[in-house]
Amino acid sequence: MSDNITIGESLIVTVTSMVAVFLILILISFLIDRLKAIGNNDNSKRKIETVKIETKQSDLDIKTDTNELNEEMIAAIAAAIAFVTDSKVEDIQIRTIKRIPPDISDWKRVGQLEQIFNKI
């Protein structure tokens, strides 16, 4: 028995180890793909029911002028601002009210809120 390991033997051990590692990685990748496929099949088995809702045009309360706000809405906004800023409603002067569109990103909405609170 010799204690010396030749270069050929060390290369065989290296290549064998690398092949074993890559085979295990491929096996893990295959298992992950199978788990994803199994998970997706469960979602496709669910049936989606569609509900048809009939509405009349008279049932819908659509404002033609969205820039017009009633006094009750303005009072509610003033009360909310007074509550947040710990001030009196009488001290607050509302000059303009602009609606924030619902389709903006969360980042833009947070930026707008920060600007509003910095002005207050």
C-alpha cells in the first residue's frame, strides 16, 4: 500500500465528484419543476363561476362633473386634516381638492402623500 496518490487518481476523484454534484443538482431542479407542475394543476381544477349582474342606467348614480364636491365632502376632508394635524377645523383653509387616480403605482401614491404631509 502506498500513501502517495497519483495525479491520475486525483483527477478521477475530482471528475467523479463533479459529476455526482451536477447529477444531484439536476435531480433537485427536476423535483422543483415537478412540484411547480403539481401546484399549478390544483389551481386549474378550480372552476370559476361568472355572475351576471343586470343594472339599469337609472340605478347608477353617475356625476357628469366630477370636479364638483358637495359641502359635506369638503367638511369631511377638513375634519380629517384637522384630526391628523391636531388643529381646529376653523383654522384649515381648503383651496383645491384633486382626486388621485386609482391606477397610479404605490410608489407614486406614497410620494404624493409625503408631499401633502410636508405642506401641512
